[in-house]
Amino acid sequence: MLSKPNILLLYTGGTIGMVKDFESGALKVFNFDKLLKRIPELKHLDCVIETMSFDAPIDSSDMVPCQWEKIASVVEDNYDRFDGFVILHGSDTMSYTASALSFMLQNLNKPVVLTGSQLPIGDLRTDAKENLITAIQIASLSYDGKSVVKEVCLYFEYKLYRGNRTVKISAEHFNAFSSPNYPALAESGVHLRVSEDLLLPLHNKPLKVVKNFDNNVVIMKVFPGMNDKVLTAILNTPDLKGVVIETYGAGNAPTELYFIAELQRAIDKGIHIVNVTQCFGGSVNMGKYETSTALKEIGVISGRDITTEAAITKLMYLLGQDILTENFKELFETSLFGEMS
């Protein structure tokens, strides 16, 4: 008889871990050691749950690469002890963290599921309980003793998404996330249905954790009337190594000489420029229109259908790996961990 899966629940911060003091009305951090008392439904799950929390939980607006390293280290240090991991995280930067972890935690054979909530766990209408219960259930799914899900995912409002494909789309609705260019991996309704054909395949390699990210990068959104002095200032930022440029439609940008010339100068200095669309869904296809042909000709990298969140974290990841300049473009344009089609 197989033993029950062991699941590690890590609280990093965010709304899901808050409860309201009904006398003062103020929100305070919930004691996760008393989780089962607060959510007795968890006792019905066929798994053993252990909890862990950051010493000083943070608002997700304060999430930075060193915190990603901290989360990755928890998974690394406890990888052999647990069958799955659930990361409780504030929703504002959850897609960035999910994307970063997908590059950090390589050769995963166990699930790492991020979730959170829009309302605190103690609120009457909270979405925290459903998100938490189902995330743990997904993390404990196994077949013949092997995990069903073997990648970094994000669960929110009845849907499980590939983490590096997600974007936050709402600050007030419970369905706060979407995956514009890749289907949901699972949906929770009366039954929990997993689309196993959409999941990343099983690896037979040991876990590899990569933590050296380089954050000398910037996201720049193109807009009508973009000032040439501003563009020049951004591209001449000291120590800048990479730029994610959000362009129009299928990767289109201004054709004015100053714009293309500044990008060319940046590329000549060794700065990697990645083109992603600022549209909610779709893909960059440089050369399809005349307004993107010049970008292709000067060597701008195509982000294809990658999200901005995954693009900037992938850029940090690759910059931290000492990759030769002549190989960088090809490597970025290759899907490494399911982050692009």
C-alpha cells in the first residue's frame, strides 16, 4: 500500500495569509501552524501537509530575485522529503515568480504550485479556501507513485495554468489570471480534470537549481509620441544588458530613423533586445509588416508568444549563465521550459 503524499506548504506573504481582526478591522498575518483548525476541510485530502513560512512574510510588490532564490532553496532543500510543493504568494507578482521558478527549478519531477487569493482567508466570501484546497489536491495527484504534474504551475479560480504562461488580468475579480497563448492544464469543477497531454514530460535527470539571475534589465513599452531623449536615456543606462520591448500587434514599432538607430547602437554595444507584443494574446512575427522588418534586420530577438513576465525573467536567467553573445539570440528564441510555442 502506497503511503500518503507529503506536501510542503510555503507561505511567502500576500492576502491569502491574512485574517481580519474583527474588533479593529485590521488585517494581520495568519498563523499557518494552526492551518487545519482554520480550514478543517483539508483533513479530507488524502495527503500529509507540513507548513513553512518566510521569517518575515512580504507583500508581493516587494518580491525581488533574492526572494525567488529563497523559494527555490526551500524546494531544493526539501525536494527528497516531499512529493509536492504549494507556494502561497501575493497575486500582484505571482506570474513573475512562477516564470522565474520555471527557469530556476530544472528537471522537475514533482509539482510546484503557486496560488493565492483576492480576499483574506478569514473573509466571509473569500476565494482563499478553494484556491488553497485545490492547489494542495493538485500537488498531491499521483499515478503509480509518480506525480501527475511535474512543473511550476499557477492555480487560481478553478484553473491550473503553466506558470510561465500566465498574466494577471484583474485586480478585483476572482478569476484574476489568464494564460492567453496556452490552454489551462487542469480545470476544477464537480471533477478535477487534468489535460495530461498539455503537461511537460517526465525527466529522468536529478533536480538542478539555477539561482544566478542578472537583473540589469528593463521593460520598455512603445507608445505613440515616444520621446527620443527618453529612449536614449533608457538604452544608455549604466550596466544595462537586456531590454524587453513591448511593441504593437505582431511586433510592429516606429520606423523613424532615430528609433531604429538607437536600438542598433544598443545591440552593437552587446545589449540584448527582445521584442514581445503588448497585446493580451498573439505572437510577434517580425517581417510580416514593414514596420517590423527593420527590427528583424538589426538583430532584435523575437519573443514570439512569450508573456512579458516570462520574457523578463528568461532574460535575467540567460544573462546569468555567461552565454556567448553569438548564441544568445538562438537560445532565447528556443522554448526551454514550455514558456513559448
